[in-house]
Amino acid sequence: MTMAESPQSHDAQRSERARLHNLHELARQAASDAQHAGTATETIGGRRWSRRQWAHASLFATAGALLLAIVPGFNTAVDVPHTARLTTLSLALPAPSEPVRAEAQGTDWMLVGVEQGQTLGAIFDEMGIPAATMHTLLKQPGAREALTRLKPGAQLGFAFGAPGADGKPGALQALRYDRGETQRVELALEGDKVVETVVERPVEIRTTVVSGQVGRSLFHTARRHGLSGASINKLTDEIFKYDIDFNTDVTQNDRFSVVVEQVYREGELLRTGDVLAAVFTAKGKPFTAFRFEQDGKAEYYNAEGRPLKKSFIRMPIQYARLSSKFGSRRHPVRGTMRMHKGVDYAARTGTPIMAAGDARVQFKGWRGGYGNTVILDHGRGYTTLYAHMSRFGNIRQGQRISQGTVIGHVGTTGLSTGPHLHYEFRINGVHRNPLQHTMPEPEPLKGTALAAFKAQTGPALARIRTVEDLIYAQATDEGGDDTRVAAAGRPSAAGNSRG
């Protein structure tokens, strides 16, 4: 079927054909002009055109023809397009996981950790900083005392100028270091002057309760749940060493609860402070300890206010195995039955041996089958003997020493079949079994000191009981084995954390 065309459509087609014809003629003329320019010359306006001028003219003509073909605005026959309809859609953007915060523009610090045996001069030399710059910084009051006594693990910050053309950092602009836990010092170099800025960094002291079961290893269990190695050693080597033999008296089901101070700065744990209180349940019997200061001296007391420190240590050697008890036995070397007047602790050669109590060194030297021997006089008729040492400690005969002083090291001198400590306990010259003999209890706190002790330790004991009731009661209700550990902390202001 044939349809009549509108006058506007017919005119548009005719114009389009005319335009294409004109373009074709322009292109043909440009090619002809280029060819003519290569074979002949022509004068225009009395001037003679070169080949390059003819080539330029041809290029301009071709560009003009293409412009007419491409740009619709030059062709009046091209229809004006209708205005397009714009549609707007509202799209919900996902919420950012964290608020975007613009970081403040500050100094770009290069941090360097101090290693064992490293000096400030060595650090500056490795950083390529002249020694003269270091000496200029050390002239600042207080800088020499702090920077020349750097401990391993300390951190220094260096700020340099813009890199040079060779890519190396510019000159040192500032140095920073920590002065104690609460202050950071920044030393800026401005010409020949040093400008000091002190930045306060407040710390937060939190009183924390850590509670759990011993399991296979007290040390690893307590470490896994937040106690520092120093706090664990405090429990075993100082607080409970008089009442608990951690080699024989502790089982997997025994439990511990410890109240400690933890120091935080800007949300980071810096260190764990003193053990304020502890309860250790060994073989079903609870032992309590509370830290209390009297006349500027801190000691540990039980719940009744009686000092935990006894006149004698139960074991004068740590981490040893009881290899021979007190009583009649067959001598391992002579093979005869005879009285064993002490106890033996098997341990590695070189293991430290401690004085069982405050004493005067009565004898130090070789004593027949005992080998290297030390005898201590504790007064009131009490003496102790330590035999088979590999070497002596830094003591001399007649010297007064305190409880816990290292008097020698485990060995196998004299009549001995292996490295061990032979330990004897005597009262007025009579041998007694050191594992069974009980010493008189020390005097407890009285009067105002006892009242102050009760007021200070009461909250700590209540906190321990709350945590233990929560953990172990819940574990029992669930039929568990009480192997879980919880740490409950309450932040407190610095200087107000005890209790």
C-alpha cells in the first residue's frame, strides 16, 4: 500500500540530497586542487603559491566540508529533536558501618623501638641524624636524664622535613618520647632553639577480678585468662608459699580468684599492678590473702588479719620434687638402714636455694658427706641445714640475711647419687620433720589497725564472692565442670582504686 508523503518530508529529502551532492563536489574539488598543486603553480593576487600553501588550502576545505556534515546546527533542514522527559529515582544508600571521621592533620611521626643494649647515639646514627642535632636536643632541661636511660621496649618518634630530590628524608624537625606513663614530651627544632611541648596522657586504674580453675597448669590457665606472669609468681612464690605446696597440694579441680589493679591508657592495657586480694582453694580448703599497708610497709594477711608470712618457708626451693622423706631408710650410697634426718628435693643442678627464714650464717663450707653445706641460725634454738650444693650464694659466714635470700644452688657434692637438696630442720639440736612441724602463728593485727584492715579488705572479699557465686553456681546448674574463667573489672579513678 502506497501512502502520500507530506510536503515537509519531501522538502527535507530534497535538501538532504542537495547537501550530499555539494559535499561530494567539494571533496572532488579538494582532491583535484591537491593534484594540481603537485604538478603546477598558480598566482593569486599577483603572488605565487607554493606546494605547501596549496596543501594547506586543501586541508581547510576538507575540514569545512566535514564540519557541515557533522554539526547539525549548520544544516537548516535538520529537524529539531523533541525535549526528552527526565525521570528521577530516589535510591536508598546503605548505612556506613562506622561513622566517617576526618583525621586531624598532625605531625607524621616515624616510630622507633629501643632494643636491648641500644643507645641513643646508635639510634640517631641509624636514622642518619647528625650527632650535633642530638647534642642540641640533649641540652633541653630533663632531656638528657630521660633519653640516656632508655629501657628496651621504649618508643621514640621522629618527624622529618619534606624529602629532597634524591628521595631521602629532610632534616629532623621534632623528636618525641614518653616521660613516665602520663606525659609525652615533644621537642621541636626551630633554628637553633628547641621548643618543648608536654602532652598529658591520663591513665585509668581498673580493679579486676580474675577467677577460674587450675586445670592442667595453674600458670597457663591463669595467663590465658588475664593474669600476668608476675601476678602468678606473686601468688605461688610469696603470698601462699607458707601454706600451699604448689607441687603436691594442688589438683586440677582447685580454683583461684584474684583481685588485681590494671593500668590502662587510651584504652590500652599498660601493666598489671599489685595483687590486692586472693582466694585459693586447695583440696577443698580455702586460703585467703589481702594486701594491707601499715607504717608504709605492705604485707599480706588472712581474713582474720593475721600475717601470712611465717617464720619459715615451707619449701626452701621452688619447683622441686620431694624425692626422699624424713625417717628411717636404706642409704642410697652405703646401702645400710639408717635414719634420714631431713628431706630431699630433687631438682636440676643450679636451681637456687633460699634461706628458710631470717637468720645468721653459722657455717659455710665443706662438711664430709654433706658436701658443700650451709647452716643457718634463726635464733631461739632453731637451725636449718642445706647440703650437696654445687656452689654457694653471695653470702659469708657470720652475715645476717633475710628470708628468701639465695644461699646456694642445687648440686650433687658429697655422698649423693644425683642433683638434689638435702634439707634439715633442728630445734635445740634435735632433728624434726620439716614437713610436719608447725611454727607458732604470728601476731595478728589489733585495735585501729585491724579496724582499718577490715574496712579496706571487706569490699574486695565481697567482690570475689560475687564473681565466684556467679561463675561456679551457674556452672553447677548447667552440669558443667567449673572450667570456665571470668574476669570482672570496675574502672576507678587513679589513686582511688583500692578496695
